[in-house]
Amino acid sequence: MAEVVIVESEAQAGEIASALIARLVHSKPNAVLGLATGSTPLSTWKALAARNLDLSKVRGFALDEYVGLPPGHPESYRAVIDREVVIPLHLTPEFIRVPADSGPLEFAGEEYENAIVDAGGIDLQILGIGVTGHIGFNEPGSSLASLTRVKTLTDQTRRDNARFFNSIDEVPTHCITQGLGTILRAKHLVLLAFGSAKAETLAKAVEGPVTASLPASVIQLHPNVTVITDEAAAARLQFADYYRAAWNSRLEWEKAD
Ligand code: PGA
């Protein structure tokens, strides 16, 4: 079962997630992070920046990228990762990869998988969860064993992301994303969820059946998952009392800070 941490605020969640990253980087300065975009991880990047760690040796692989935006578009995930993660955290730009950032799109998935393997695999993967149950851009129906590949976005996800564009017509129809199988290979998954809009999806992901119809449910197949959620997103969790008790009684060596 995933470790589920229920917190009062996004800021508190960011503290906990950043403590996990800090512990990793302390023991492995060139750790490999899986980087997520979206609003969800922002409190984590903020809390991590405040720790003033030397992250210059850290390597990173973004979860996903739009297909079809002009190079340098401010909403491309390359640009978002540079703006929200690389610059504030003083990461080394050459060490940070985004899918399809080199070579033809046709081979980009395989190339990205090979790059992750060559880096020794992802040590800690930060994940948000979409209202559709996607992680990365693995929309419902994604194979639980899928690797990095080009996908079509659902209308729901395009509507959710339209807030970053002038209109929904500007939101790309396609993306390239790490697969669910890629995500399962990471050594530690840290999934963050905030707000009541995520409550039903989060409960299904953590406690419902494992199914390609709810791609985030694949986290139940992973042996090392930390879910960090605010009260609103936790509202539909059946075993919330147990999660709270487990967190409050964790043993000294289980604590990151
Ligand atoms: P959000 O998106 O962080 O903007 O809510 C999460 C996701 O779609 O993965």
C-alpha cells in the first residue's frame, strides 16, 4: 500500500516532498529526478529552492511534453521546466531532459527510454494526477506496461490546460509522455494531489481497482510510493484514519527530516 500523507496545505506538502528530495540528494548528489509540470509540484520546487542545496549534479527527466508547439513556446514543457524548476533550483541545464528534445519524433520515445536507463534510472519521480486519472499524459486506456510514446490528449485534459493558452484551440492535440511502465521503473514515486476536484480520482487511484481506465491506479503496483494530499483531495479516501495513524506513528528512521 502507498504511504499516504494527509496535510493541511500545499506548502506543508511541498516541505515534505522537498525533504524526501533533500535526503536523496544528500546521499546521492547526482541523483536522477523525474520532473512534473502543472500547478501541483510548485510548492515542492519552492520548498526545495528554500533549502539552498547544491543541486548542480542532479540529473532530471521531465514526464512529458506537448507535440506541435513552436520551439521556445512559453507553454512548452521545456520552457515550463526551465522557468519553474531549472532556474529557481540552479540545476545544470544540460543535465535536464524533456521528451523529444533531440532527434526525430518517430524515435524520440525509444531514445528517451535509453537515456533514462543510461542515467541509471530515475531515483525519485514527482507526479501530479489529472482529473481523468492520468499521470504524465497517460490518459485512460494507456497500457499499464507502456513506455515513452506519442499520445493523443483527451478533450478533458485539453480543457484543463486551456487556462495556460489564449484559447482551447491553441492547446496541442498530441503529446509525448513517459509511459506507465516507465513510471513504474522509478525507484520512488511521490504523487501530490490538491483540491476537491482531485478527490474522487485520488481515491480511485489509491484504493480502487488497478485498471488502465484509471491510469494513476498503476501506483498500487509499485513498492515505494508516497502520496501527499491536502484534506480536500483526501476527502474520499476510505482509510484516511489509518493513513493518519501510520504517519503519526512512523519510526525514527522513516522520517526524512
Ligand atoms: P495540475 O495537473 O497540477 O495542473 O493540477 C496535474 C496533472 O494533470 O498531472
